[in-house]
Amino acid sequence: MSVLSAQIDYENRKVYILEEILGKPEEKENNTPALARKVRLKLYRDKHIGGVDVTGDPSGLQRSTTNEDGINNYTIITDTFGRGILRPKVKLLRKQPPQATRCEFVNEVFGGYEGWEIQIDIKCRKLTQDLIYQLRNEDGTKSKQKTTDPKTGVKYERYGHLSDCLDYLLCYYLRDSWYKFKSGGDGNGYVVSTSVIQEGFSY
């Protein structure tokens, strides 16, 4: 499991990816409660007081059969963060963005779509690896090949977790641009039409 911390400057159209926080299997952090505790401790250590938005895969709202009614990944996160200084707010798209389309959208944003710019801190090495090495299937979706961890013997997806975090972040917080892209807009938001210019004039 993985988390990205980010800030967005809407006025200057910049997305800052500040840090990646990894739930390590060997530390038994690859589950929602443990990773939420790790993130909470980090935010407290950093003296974060501005409130926290929690976003990600909308399917995380689904209840697991191992949990009681009304309990899902996002309720676990908000309960772990508590109602104090962090003031967590869950912000999600209504449904999961189609993977191939959201991958194309993220690539366009990297290319300056609608004037947006993404800046990723050099410490975000796993995210950088995802963006460089993640393979694409013929249908445009991400190739989620599994590999085995030699230390734990557990199978996992080497690439894709952090790039998924980035996808959901951009689709939600840049949703005007996302909806425009998804509906086939060119990003300009308006159509310019001119009359036909003829060579010369007849008086």
C-alpha cells in the first residue's frame, strides 16, 4: 500500500507531489489501519495543522466481508486520523475513472494540458520508477505483472501503486480538466469561428 502527499496551486496551475509514504510488508504496514497510523504519526511529527483531504480509488468505499456494516477503507482512515487537528475530509470521484483514459489524461497533464505543470520531489523514487518502468497493455491499461519478494515470499505488483495514487489525485483535483479530456474536449473550453477570408475585394 502507498500514499502520496501533495499540494495544488490552482492560481499558477502547479501540482506539487511532496512525498511518498510506503506501507512496507516486512513492517506489517501493508494494510489500511497500519498505514493510516504511520501517515498520522508523520503528519503530527511534521506539525501539520492545515487539515487533510483523503482521496483515492472510489472502490475503497466498498465494505469488506471481514468488516462491520458502515466500515470501509475510508472510514478506517478518518477514524485513525481522528477529529482533532488533522480534520480529515474524504473527497472521491463518484466512480472509478477508466484506466486507459486516465493514463492518457495523466500523460497529457505531464505535457502541459490546459497549462498544468506537475513537480515531483526527488525523494519520490518509487513514484518515479512507476512512471518510467510501468508497462502498458495493448488496450491502454497498465500492465500489473506480479513478482515475488525474495525476503517475505509474498507476491506483489512491482509497479503501479503510486502511479494509481497520482491518477486518482489528478482526476479528482483537476476534475474540470479531467471531465473535459474524457468528453473529448481539446482543453480550450471555447470554439472560435471566423468568416472565410477571400483573396481581394469586389466593390
